[in-house]
Amino acid sequence: MGQQRFILALDQGTTSSRAMLFDRSGRIAARAQREFAQHYPQPGWVEHDPLDIWQSQLHVAREAMQNAGAQASEIAGIGIANQRETTILWDRRTGETIGRAIVWQDRRTAAHCARLIESGAQTLIGRKTGLRIDPYFSATKLAWLLDSAPGLRERARRGELAFGTVDSWLVWQLSGRRVHVTDVSNAARTALFDIHVCDWDDELLALFDIPRAVLPAVVPSGGLVAHTDAAWFGAAIPVTGVVGDQQAATFGQGCVEPGLVKNTYGTGLFMLMNTGAQPVASKHRLLTTIGWQRDNHLTYALEGAVFMGGAIVQWLRDGLGIIENAQAVGALAAQCASSEGVVLAPAFAGLGAPYWDPYARGTLLGMTRGTTRAHIARAALEAIALQTVDVLAAMEADAGIAVSELRADGGASQSDLLMQIQADLLDRPVVRPHVIETTALGAARLAGLGSGFWSGDDEIACATPAARRFEPAMSVDARESHIARWQRAIERARGWETPAVAPTCEAL
């Protein structure tokens, strides 16, 4: 048996699958990435082909191993971080999926959610799961899939079908279709899981008409979960870490003490605050969720999830065609020192935290004949930052603390301009780590601890200095003016469309 030199992190995201090999020093020894197709069959619908997810992830895992010249025997464990809430239903015997995966961004169940809110179900769901009623979460997605063809719910009751979020799907495939599990952090995002007793909840299953037989077993985030089938990598490799991508990034950012906060600038924006061993109930429409479970100890978190982060830049590229690639947005936005009053409320898929309004729609305001592509690009970056301002304000109010700095990661955090805009509008420092691949790093650390590759937290302590610290430099008047215009734009976006069954502010 070869010396175990690496941890393999699989970072399965919304638009691409990535794999990274980390050595004992925490350095990335090799990496690979592959994008896969996005499907938008109707307005508000977002789908993936589950086989695209699996095959792209397997391909990049093999490619990263090849790039490092690594054999399976040299890998101590695999850590999986995954896009959360995305819902997959498949036949346990054949592996055939029931339709495509319904992606976390999908809004097709908005009417179902509105009916649940009208019925008063938010009290039950909030108390047990810490979540809002919203199409974002897996429960209504799974209910929709079970209703998509006659007989599926009965097949699920007989145990013929399996539900899983992306982590479950990957472990099932990696294990040669033998292991059907999810970890606590992913289970906590389904709206079917009681985060206080750490188990699937019969009352919630009845509310959504979900048969228990379709659900995966729930396991800790760190520790042995399964072994891969030898056919995939030439020999079996233990899977020793599974965690939702945002919890992985929080762990990778070293936010292991209560009160530390990170924000991931990916397709969406995801802010998490470690709240320690006790869940903190939100009074400002944030989510109370599970961060991770290690050595039978649960760590809880407050989370603010925003749907449109880097996806706003994708819209500038693909929808408006004003940039050729995502990297060009910074240079375009830097052509003007100000957005000159142009404000983008990016509610293209409704609004997440702290509003939770699935009927809000994207709104671009404040334009004049002098407005250019550069002003719109800058307004897009400001929209990313202003959404973050809203979420952190709610988080500080819930936790009763003032956050001294924000730790930033994710692809869009590479933009110096965005990070400076963020520090200015937030009025506090933004710290970007040396390794911004914190999702993969967090998965690797959990897997490395779970496999014994690293002996403990001390060995993996975040000793790497921050690559850049962005200090606020905007005047108070300018900041307040930006925020006031932003709040007016949000009001316009929320009043754009009236649902058939409108959730009231009191219900939310």
C-alpha cells in the first residue's frame, strides 16, 4: 500500500464540478474542473441532468489524480461538498432518474409554498427546521417530483425509489449503488429534518406527503461514510467527509468559533455565522441551520442565502451581452467612478434573505440618457454588495453582536473592485484568504480529520495570512445614499407581481 499523501475534495457546484487534491500542508497539489449543461425548460424552472453531475464529477476526480500522479492507495479519504437543496429522485434498482434534478434556484413550487404559508405551516416548519417556507428547499421539490407521474408516490412507499440531494447521489454512485446516505448539514436543508433532535420528522413528512422509505440515512459530516467501488479509481477509497457547500466554506474559512462570519460569493451569496452548540432562532427571516457534526458534536449556524450573486454577472454576459466573460465585469465597472444613481435589484429568481419573496422580479432603476454599459456593470457589483449589507445587518440583530470583519471567498471574491465596494458599503473590513477555494478546503479538512489524515484542529489551523484586507473608504453620506436608493429599488421589485395567494409580511 502506498503512503497516503493526499485528501481528494470533490466540490460539486451549480454550474461545474471540481476536484482538488490537498497535501498534508493544506496546499492544492492538483485540480480539475468541468462545466455541465444548465436547463431552463420554463420561466422560473432550473434543472440539471443527474448523469451530467455524476459523470462530470467522476471525470474531474480522475483528472486531478492523473495531474498529481496519484494512485488510489495514496488518497486517505474523499471529502464531498455539494450544491445544496437540489433534488434528485431515482430508481434504486436501475439507477434511472425520475426526470431531471430540480436545482435549488428553481421556483416552480412557489404556489405550493404560498398555500403552505396561508395555512399557517410556517410556525411548525420554522420551529423544527429553522427554515422559511420557500421553493428553495427540497421538500416541495420532492413532492413535485412524486406528483409528476402516476404511481410514483406508491413506488416510493414500497422503497423502490430513492431521494437525495447531490451528496446522496454522488455517494450512491461512488459506492457502486450500495450506500444511500446524506449528512446532517444537507438533511437540514430539506425542510423535512428536525435540527433539534437530528432526525427526519414524521409530522413534516405528513405535511408534504413524503414517504419515509424514500429518504437516505443521516450520517455525521466527518467520519467514514462509504468506500468507493474499486472500478472508479483502480482501488477502493474511503469517503470520510460529506457536507453542504456553504458549511464546507465556513469550516474552510476557519470559522470554527461562535461569532465568526464568512460570505461566499458564488452563483448565489451565502453568509454563515457560527453560533456554536446551540441554535439561534432568527427574528429577521434568516435561517437557523446545522453547520456540521463531528465526533457526535453538532455545530449550528445562522445563514442568509441570496439567490443572485455571481449569477448577476452571468446575466450581464449571457442575457445582456455587455461583457464577453465574467472576468471582464471589473474592468468595465471601473470605467466609471460611480453608478450615477443606477440601481439593480436582482430579483430574477425572487428574493432570498432577508425578504423571502418568490414573486419579486428584477428591476433596473435610475437610468438616464447618459447611462452606459459601465454604469450597469457597476450597479451589478453594487447589487451583490448591497444584498450582503442587508443580510449582515439581520444576522447581527439576531445574534446580538457586532461583527468586526467579514471573511470572503468564492469566485467573485477574486474581484478587487467588488471587495472594495463591499467594504465601503458594509463599513467594515473584508478579508479574503490566501486560498479562496474554501469550499473544497473545508470538505478536505473534514475528510482529513474523519480519516485520521490530520490529527486534529491544531494541525489544520488557519496559519496562512490573508492575501488581502480591504478597508472601508466611503463617506457616511455616500454610503447612506446608496443604501436608501437600494431600499427603494427593493420595494419596487417586491411590488412588481402579485401572487394568486399572497403571503403577508406577518405570515413570513
